[in-house]
Amino acid sequence: MTSPLNLPAATSPALRWTPRLWGTLLVLCAAMFLDALDVSMVGVALPSIGSDLHLSTSALQWVISGYILGYGGLLLLGGRAADLLGRRQVFLVALGVFAVASLLGGLVDSGPLLIASRFVKGLSAAFTAPAGLSIITTTFPEGPLRNRALSIYTTCGATGYSMGLVFSGLLTEASWRLTMLLPAPIALLALLVGMKLLPRGGRERGHGGYDVPGAVLGTASMLLVVFTVVEAPQAGWASARTVLSFTAVAVMLAVFVVVERRSPSPLIRLGVLRSGPQVRAQLGALTFVGSYVGFQFLVTLYMQQVLDWSALHTALAFLPAGALVALSATKVGAVIDRFGTARLIVLGFALMAAGYALFLRVDLHPVYATAILPTMLLVGAGFALTFPSLNVQATGGVREHEQGMVSGLLNTSVQVGGAIFLAVVTAVVTAHAPEQATPQAVLDSYRPGLAVVTVIAVAGLLLSLTGLRRSRPGRSVVVTGSTVKEATAERVPVRD
């Protein structure tokens, strides 16, 4: 055990915000920003892509689903690869692949090639996301420094998503290809700066070999569950194909658990899930992102199909939520220090559930300031409090050499939650689709979906409430393996 008098530099309470440290954080934030930017820009550009490349609606959905499939399916492998191969190396290589795939995506002239480039981009993001998060958690010690870094990092995702909507509305007016090409130079710049600034090292030593069976089973099961959920609304949730696919997922996951329990160097150390805060963070991420993705999807359709707003008009309607998140980026860390993650997660879920419920009252002639803006502000405030807190809670008290694993697990919860609950919301709306698509009938078909979104957020709220009895905000020293770290967000039990 390292003596408190001889702490490593990366875990010293005296660590200060130097220009190099800021530069490192900005490189990692750029990757997070690009992931969110890419998703939101493509969503708005889909009609133009379909028209130009002559894609059917079913083929067009794979422009988004291909990214989700690559991202959600390989996150567990990406997180463990960061621990074993080195976080810096994995991050930089994956970022380079992201830049090349972005360039190719803007130049292709066929649907299958575009979908393939999207899958490769998702695959690369599955490695940059957990590697980037684990670089932060191993560079900044637990406590105020890490909380501030994570609040800035996670809010970059929300900012990228909001700005992506605006950028896409502007760029699509010229060409949808610009929405594909824009991330390439940003990723290239981040890659060049990252080669200079990102800390070296971080590779796990003496890990006992690679868990190849676990990697195959984990990746295959995640790919299949995302694929099944994406295809279920079209194939039918009760169809033989869907039922067999979910059965296969259950079997593979069961075998995966057996393999992980016996592996000397598991893809996921199952003991990490014995922690209540860890489980609540993972399930919280699942419901938090699932509710927001479903809400954003339905509101975008409502504004464009029912109200006949333009893509840019729709993007600007969402902007207050994103702006609120961006403005709070440097402040949320201090709030986490004072109140702890459990309280903020509860408050964040309550605000989001209230915002979703308020939106149920919209009609065909909404006054933005009274009917839509209150929801956007509540959702933005909830996002600003919840997402950074979930990241802090998930990574707190975890051994340094397992930060990539936990980061991959958290990002998997985010992606799978978004995919599953979006499919559920879509299925509910489809089941209530009117025979005559009048504006009022279409709006009425959206309300059950909005109600489901609200229920998902309430479920997340009830789950987070169970953590209030156990959390005690305050500063403590957490012993994790061979390091001593200072923790303030929530006292997390030491893991075996």
C-alpha cells in the first residue's frame, strides 16, 4: 500500500489545474463532444440522405442504428482494452479511426457504404468513450478535482448534442455530406494535440492474459441485444425471430457470467456489481438516457411533423436545455462535493420527470414560452445534475486498473438504455398510429409514448431514492488496491 506521505502525483490532493491538465481534459472533452455531435447531426439530415442516396425508410434507420450497433456492442471490450493495452494508446488509435471514418462517410455515394462507415464510427467510439473516461478518473484524484473534471466532461456530451442539432440545421441546407465531414478535422486536431498532452502509461501489469472467451461472448451478446431491440418494432416484439434472439442473448449472458467467474483476468469483474452505489449508477444511466432519448425523438417528430417547424427551428427549441447544461459545466463539481451524488441524482430525476409530465399538455398551437420552454429548462437542469453525478458515483472507489472496465460498463448502460427504451417508445407510438394522419390524431398517438417516457423517469427516481438511506456526503479516504485516494462525492465501500 502506498503511504499517504508518498502519494503518486496523479492521486495527490495537491494536484492543481495546470495548462497541460486543462489541455488533456479538453482533448478528452473533444472526443465526447464529437460522439454526441455526430448522433444529433445525422438525425436531422436523414431526409436529405434518403432522397440523395435513394434509401427506403427501413434502410435509412440503419444510418443511425449502424452507429448504435457498433457503439453499444463493443463498449465492454473497449473498456477492458483500455485497461490492458493502455488508455492513451487505445484512445488515440480509436480517435484516428473515427476521423478516417468521418471523412469516408462524407464521400461515399451508396447507402451500404454509408452505413458501414457509421458502424466503424460507432466501433471507434466504443473505444474512445471508456478510454477517455478512465484517463480522467486515473489522472484526477477522487474529490473536488475529479468531480469538476467529470462535470465538464459529461456536459460536453449534452452541449455537443444540442449544438449538433443547430449545426445540422445549417449545414444540411448546403449538403448533408457536410454533417458527415465536420467531425473529421475536429477529430484530427484532437488527435494531434492528444499525442502531445495525454499521459503515458496506465497499462495493467501482470493481468494474467486476455479473456478471449469473455470478449467474444460479451461483444456478441451486446451486438445481438442491440440488433434485436432495433429490429423488434419492425419484426414484431412477439415474433419468433425476436423471441429467439432474446433467448439467445439470455443464454450467451449466462455463459458469459460463468466464464467471467472463472477467468483470471475477466472482461468484467463481477464483484464490482456487489456495490449498491455501482448498481444504482448503472441502472440510473439506463433509465436516465432511455427516457431522454425517447423524449427527444418524440418531441422532434411533434415539432416537425405536427407543428411543421423546420429543422433549425426545432434545434433552437431544444437549445435552452443544452445551454443550461453547458453553463453549469464548471459549477456542478462543487455542488457534488457539497451534497453528494445520491441527492443530486434524486433531484435530477425529479426535475426531468416533472418536465416530461408537463409536456403531456401541449396542443396544436403551443406558446413556446409557457408550453415548451418550462419543460426544456427542467430537463436541462435535470441533465446537468444527473449525468455528471452518475459518472462520479460509478467511478468512485474503483481500482485504477479497473477504471476502463467500469467506464465501459457505464457507457454500455447508456447506449443499451437508449436503444431499448427508444424501441419501446416507438412501439407504443406505432400501436396508436391513427388511420387518418390529421395533426390532432398524430399528436394523440404521441401522448402514450410521452407517458411511457415519464414512467421511465419516475422509475429512475424511485430507484435513486433507495440510495439516500446509505449515502453520507463527506470527505473520506478510500483504499483501492495499491493507491490511496481522496473521495468526497459519496462514501463507497471498498471493493474486494
